[in-house]
Amino acid sequence: MQRIHFDAADFARTRLRPTVGPLVETAFAAGLLSRSVGAPYARWRSQVSKRLPRWSSPSAHGGGVLDPELLIAHAERYAEWYGEDTATAGRPAELPEVWQAAVAPYWDQVRAYLEAECEARGRIVMAGGVEQLLATLHPRMTWRSPVLEIPGGPDEDIHLDGRGLVLTPSVFLNHRPGRLMSATAENEQAVLAFAAPPDLARAAALWEEPDGRPQSLGALVGQTRAAALRVLRATCTTSQLADHLGISAAGASQHTTVLRETGLITTRRIRNTVLHTVTPLGVALLDGRVVRTLPPQNLVRQRGRSPLETVPRQRRAS
């Protein structure tokens, strides 16, 4: 059992973020593929098994081809996926395959679901404060002020040392109530992904069969940049965009640079604040009105790049 200790400064700096990012969610999804799933995930499993026939049942790969804990460890370590050869990068070949088959087709719905979940948790904070949020985070987590107890992980005590904690819901984290990923630098915050599985009603909307259109926005610009464009319909800063996408500020900056260079967003500075917003061309692309006319050399990812774009560099808590 992990025990996370809070002090007054930690309460003040604890915050919510909609997602831990596509790379780690993919590793969590890989974990689901190696286990039995409940009714909310049955339709997802059925669809994914058609695209990943060699992993069509937990017994087919549970201890051999796919090791979820190993994949999650790799996901936290390898944040950059641009054009790297699998062998030289050291990352497992399964993650891009799992992303393409099990996560990418549903990413827009998953993002919307996680944003709604995050907003609901935010209302709990407004009504009862951070302690009320921690007390209701997951049925299997126990809040005994000032300690949050999380079963299923290593037996350890974690002190946040005044940095607070980032709390983020996860659709695909299902076998454990939460997973703590420690900060990689002194000024960064640890991230606690907590399981937020859908009920049957919401699962029906999550797992709608993708239409497979090759000219979809995600296929053109990448899933993370497509999500960034949607977020930037409402003007926001780089750090706000990073929080919305569940990626690092540096990663968000890289994506806004590409989107700005292709004319899809504009950036303006007001004193010490940098604001990004979608251009009319970007809005037209979001609405599907110019997909067939945009120059592919400006939008299509380079061959060999994975759609799993930059996510925070995180390590497992030790």
C-alpha cells in the first residue's frame, strides 16, 4: 500500500488535470488487454480483438507477448517517439501497435469523457475542498487526514514536500485504483492517475465504431495536435494547453510551433503571457471544410513518426 502524506502547502498546490496523456493511457490499455474486463469494456475488447487478433484473449498473451507493467515503465521513460527505430530507442514495439488499434480510434471520445470527469471532480473541490476530493477519489482509496492510502502498489510512504499533487482520471487504468508517477525534477509535481471507468451508459458512447475516414483530422496532423486545435478554439496559454492535453509545457510549445507554422493557430504576447488561438483556417479544418484542399506537405506527419506525440517524462514512484 502506498501512503501519500499531505501538508498545508500540498493542499494548496494539489490540482486536477484531464488526462495523464495518450502514451501512458496506451500502456494502461495494454494492461486491460492482458486481463479480463467487465461489461463497460466488453464492446471495446471485441472491436480491438479484430484489429489485434494475436491478442484476442488474455490467455493468449498475458505473461509473454505483453507485460503491462513493463509497458507502463517504458511509457513513462520514453516520451519522444519521433522517427526513432524501435531497437535503437529501446522501447517495446507493442506500444505503437496498441495505440493504433486500441486507443487512437476512440481518443476524441475518451478526451471528452475525461474532461467531463475532471469538471465533476472540480465541482467537488468547490463544494468541499481538496480533502473532500481526496476522500471521494476512488472507492478503494482511503483518506485518513493527512494521508491518502492507495492499495495495490508498493508498500511505501510518499511525502510531497510542499509541491502538491496532480490528480488525473484514467479510462484505461482498471486493475488498480490509482498509479503514482513521481516527479522527474525538484520543481515538478508527482502525478496520481486514478481509475475512472465508465458506466454502461457512458461506455456505449465511448466505444462507437470509428468511421475509418483516412482524411480525418487526427490522421492529418496527429492526435495530440488535433486535440490541441480543439482546445484552442478557446484562447489559452501554453501551460493551460499542456494541462488540457496532459503533456509537458515543452511538448505543448513544440505542438503550438508546428500549428503556428502551418497557419492553423496564431500566437500573441501580452506582457508576460503568450496566448494561442485557432485561425479561420484552423476552424475550417476542425469543421471538416478544407480537409481535402490543405497541402499535405504541411500537415501530414513524416513517415515513421508515431501518432503518440510528446507526453510528460515521468518515472514510477520508488
